[in-house]
Amino acid sequence: MLCTNFLSFIFLCGSAVSIALAEKRSPYYPTVPHSSAVTPKGDGKRTVGYMGNWDIFARKYFVTDVPASQLTHLIYSFGSVNNVTGEVQVAQPLDGKFILTDTRILTDEWADLQYPYPGDNSSIAAANTTNVYGNIKQMYLLKKKNRSLKTMLALLGWGLSPKFVPVLASPTLRANFVSSAIKVMTDLGFDGLDMDYEYITDATEAANMVSLLKDLRQAMDRLSTNGSSPYLLSYASPAGAPKYSLMDFQGMDKYLDFWNFMGYDYAGSWDAVSGHASNVFGSKDNPASTQFNTSSSIEHYIRVGGVSPSKINLGMPLYARSFSNTQGPGKPYNNTGAAGSFDEAATWDYKALPLPGSNATVYNLDIGASYSYDPMSKLMISFDTPKNAQFKASWAQKMGLGGAMWWEISQDQSGKESLIGTVVETFGGVPALEKSLNHLDYPTSKYENLRKGMPGC
């Protein structure tokens, strides 16, 4: 599921004027049948957070900042692919574009393998090839301290998915992809892989994806024949009908431990009118403001796709989409010159909100959405607030979903304003989370310190 902006975004800000809508919980909680699909091992809710390797730079968010006790799975983004050989490796950004290299594994070797955290010798970390440092080392140490936290490597994402097209089409390249992905997973101490191919375009690709997932699943299972915990395989999946209607749900589902449903980016600067970016239900009063909705998409996964609700994680954004010079949801806007957090205009980290002078939020729980509107500046921001996150978590529980997912965790606030913390508490707190054990034994890793379990750390 991703590129630097792989997942979706939801929006937060405030209005100069206090606006209040009646808060009503929608009566529409459809009862859905559970499929016969095998459900994941381990009791409790999953809480899955994505982290980008770029987070340590501008955002200054490090693995040591991860709220490990509140997460069951940490998904690290991204691993790339060589579109000639099919091997999982690195793509280095150059002038805003990605280029393939020959031997590297991830999208930023410095952040992934070399960055010196406190306690690391910076000169050794930068030049060393025998031991691993950077974010990878820190994730392993995080797993040692939090045995129910599983780490996974996200492969591809929005920006790198085009490189995968020829690989998916070739049995030979798919085989190279599988063998190299498994090698990367065990070299770097991950508990599994998350496929984020955006998106399947036709029936041939759908069939090839099923074949790829089958091969990955079989390769992972061969590693677990000694009775150890199984390695995990998940898929970052779309919320839009034009995308998911082309997928072979039943074919894919039998090989997946869970689905990371990307319940965001329903509206943004690509649209003609402003809208809600992560609403649960469609609006009857203002349909232009809700071009997509989570409920109907999840229903398709379950009723048509045959996916067990317990295998679906409801994805929620930790960022916001803004619309300038607009009269409100469902109205025209003009984002020319719009500001935003870091590298994307009209997109804000949740932790940057509310903006100065914006403090009134509109809650429309009939559609499961929140936003702010400032009538003075005519700025609308679509985002999740703690109240709306609580609503979504309650809805997920009523639907029997397996848990929650966020893109991405560096953008969250702390304390009582944390959306991750709000959802965890709504689920029943940390004791209610899934508790299966992670892997710490990687005897075939190419890195000596990881093979030995990071002695002395």
C-alpha cells in the first residue's frame, strides 16, 4: 500500500466559527455472514501501523518513538523490485523519481541499515557490512522488548508499483521475487511481508497475483516447519470499486493472514469538488461530498469476495486533506498555492492540527466523518479526530473486523489526542490486543549481530 504518499489521508483543522451538528450514530450496522476462510491465529484485535523509512529525516520520528505497546504489527515501508530480474532490492530517489540500483535492498540504505542511533558507533555503522544498524537494528531491539510486536516489510507502494508490472507477468521473475523477498525478510529480521501493489488492472494480473501469493505463502510455511510461529503475509487493499472489482478475493484470501483495507483518500486535490476523505457511510443529503465510503466497500469484501470480517483491518489516516476557497463539503474549490505539511500541498500531518485560528470541528456521525471549516478563510480540512476514531473503532467491532491499521504512525499526536491510543482504548485497551509471539531467531541472516540476537543490547 504505498509511496511517500502511498496511503490515504484524512483531514483535521478547525473553524473560526463554532459549528455544531447533531451527533447521531447511524443505525446502519449491516449484519454480515462470516465466510469459511481460515482466520488468523491469535486472539484479540490487531493494531497495525505503517512507518516510512524517511520518517527519521524531516519528521524526526524514529523507531524508538514507536508506541510499541499499542501496536501488534509494525509495517516498514518500502522494499522495491528490480523490474529486469524480479529481485527485491532498493530504488534510490533522484530528482523526485525512483531509479533502480543493482544490489541494494530497501529504498534508503542509510536509514534502513546504517543510521547510527544513540549507542552506535557512527563511523562503524556507516561503513560496516558485517552487522546491521539503522532502523532495522532498532526494530529488532523493539521486538526483543515487546514480544507480541511483529514487524513486516511493505513491498512496492504507489510510487514503485509500476516497476512490478513485468515481474507479475512473468513466472520466472515472480520466482525470483519470491526467493529474494524471503531472503530479505530473514536477513533483516522481519516477521512477514505486506504486498502493496497499486493496483491490479485486469483478470490476468489478478490470476498472477494469486499465483504470487501462493508461492510466497508456501515459501513462508517451509520456514515454519519446526513449530515456530508462522511468518505473516498481508495485502494493502483498495477501497474504490473500480480497483477492488478486478481482484480475485477468494483466490488471494486463502494465502493471506489479513487484509489492510486502505480506508482513506476518498477525496483530494484530484477531485473537482471538496469532500470527505475517509467517511464510513455515504451521505444522502450531500452525495457529492462522499464519492466513496468504507461501509459499502467492506460489505463487498465480505459478501461478494468471501473474506472473513476477522481478516480485515480497517485502515485510518493519520493525515488530513484540505480544500481552499470552498463553501464546504461537496463544493468547488481552488487549491492553487495551498500549503501543507512537509512535501505535499493540501495534505497535513494530524499532529500539525488544528491550524492557528482553527478550533471548531464539525462532526457528522451519520456518515462517520469529521472536518473543520473556516468561513473566513474558506478552508475545509477533512481529518479524523479522537471522537471520529472512536466511532470508527466501535463500527469495526460491530462489523466483526479483525482490527485497525494506520498510515502512517509518525503523523499521530500524543496523549489523549492520539488516534492510535483512542482506537486501542475503544477496543478494550492493550489487554484486548492480539498477543501472538514474534520471531527473534534468524540463523541465516547475513548480519552477524542479528544472527546472534543483538548481544549486549
